[in-house]
Amino acid sequence: MKKSGTIRLIGRILSILSIGFIVYAVAKKGFDFSFVNNVPLFILAVLFGIGLKLASLWTSASAWTQWLTFFSHTPFEKRSARQVFIRANIGKYIPGNVMHFVQRNLFASEMGISQLQLAMSSLFEVMSYVTVALLGAALTAWDSLQTVVANYFGDKLPVLGIAVAGVAAAILVVLYIFRKKIRTALTGYSVREFVKTLLSVMGIQLAALLLLSSIMVLLFWYANGTIALKDAGTVISTYMIAWVLGYIVPGASGGIGIREMALMLLLGPLFGEGLVTALAMIHRLITIIGDFLGYLIVTVMNRKSERKAQHA
């Protein structure tokens, strides 16, 4: 079995184990849907959450487009690039995580951009996204995050050391694996423009993550009728960590199972395992609907553009 196949297999096993843990937790604790006492308001909250997901999807597409703009030597239509990102995004569900990167290359080949430039754009997108998410988690609610992690791993856990080491290790491993391609791809590029693009992309990605995190905050607000600023920071911080875990595990379809398990483990002791499990599942449903709705919207837009071009 090739190395990539082994990595995907490990990812699938982790995903299956995570889903198994969730099933066990649900069987043991059950879902707590007692908070749904105002159905119209709940539906409104879900619809608003779907809108936030669509906004986050468009924002993420804009971040990737900026990397693509930096690496591409030829002009291209940014609107088309964002549509490529959104169309390929559902590849993380079918057949599984990381496959949406492959589908981007297939979709974007029609734009006249080389496969190397596309690959470099996706590679740096992953590294900047993971870095932003972990830094965002630390900055949003560092004290609360330490408390949450300590509930499971003990007060002596060097949270900062693990976070920094994790980010550094992930970046170093990726840089080592793709060192030759990176060296070739960066030849002739301006360091100043690279740093400028990096900072701009990280700002956009932070906005995308805050939009996703705010969906979870919205759900907690609905469930409890209110949410303290400190608790909101804890939810945002924890979600960013859960998002990273679901994002980097290959083979896990859209991080399904892994992200929910992380939320249950970290937020369960604070807000109740039954409630967190229910909200995590609702959040997942919202993001899935948002991803496929974004795909449908872009598909319809592409078909209309093609028809206009045919009749022109």
C-alpha cells in the first residue's frame, strides 16, 4: 500500500473510532433537546447559521484565491476561482478529506493555471489555516482553554508547549515533504509580496473561522437564552481546536466524528455532555447544508453563464 493510501486508512480508522465514541456517548448520555422550546426561533437560528456558513465558505474561497493570485504568473478571473473552491469543497465529504484539494486541481485546470501553482496555493492555505486556528484559539480564550483541557489531562499539562510544538511540527513536516517543490515554486517571488499575502490570507481565514465558531455560539445562546462573554470565548476557542483536528485528519469525511468528539470532550464538562452532543450534531447539519447549498448555488450560476455564452 502506498504511503498516501496508508495515511488515508489511518484517517478513516480515526474517524470511525470517533463516530463510535459519539454513538457510545449518545447511548450513555442521550441527546438533550429540551432546549428546543420555541420551534420558530430555533428554525430561524438554524437558517441564520446556514447563512453564516455560506459567508464562511465564500471567505475561505477568497483566502485560497489570494494564494492562487500570488503563485499564478497569469491573470485569471477571481470570481471563477472562488466558484472552483466552492464546487470542489464537497469533495471532503465524497470521497473524503483532502480530496477536495485534488478536485480543485481538476476544476481549475480549465483556468489555464499550472498544477504546481494550484498545489502550492492549497499547501500554503493548509499551513496558514492551521496556524491561524491554533493562534485564534489561544488568543480568544487562553485561560478558559487551559481550564477546559485540564479537565481531562490534568493541571500540569503544558498547553502552550503542546500547541506551539504541534504547529511547528505540522509546518516542518509539510515543508520537509514538499521541500523541493516549494523551493522550485518560490523561485523568483518577492519575499515582501509573500509576507503581505500571508498576513492578508491569515486575516481572511481568521474571519472565516470566527463565522463558523459564531454558529456554535449562536446555538449555545439559543439553548441557554443567554451566553456570557467568557463562555462565548471558550466556545470559539474550543471550536477552533476541534476544527483543526477535523481539518488535518485525512480520510475523515469533512472531519465528521473527529470534530464532534473533540467538542464533546472539551465542552461537555462545562455545559453538559447531552447538550453539547446535541448542539455539535446540529452544527454539523448546518455546515453540511451550507456546503451543499453553496455547491448548488455555484452550479446554477455556472450553468446560467454557459447559457449566456452560448446565446451571445
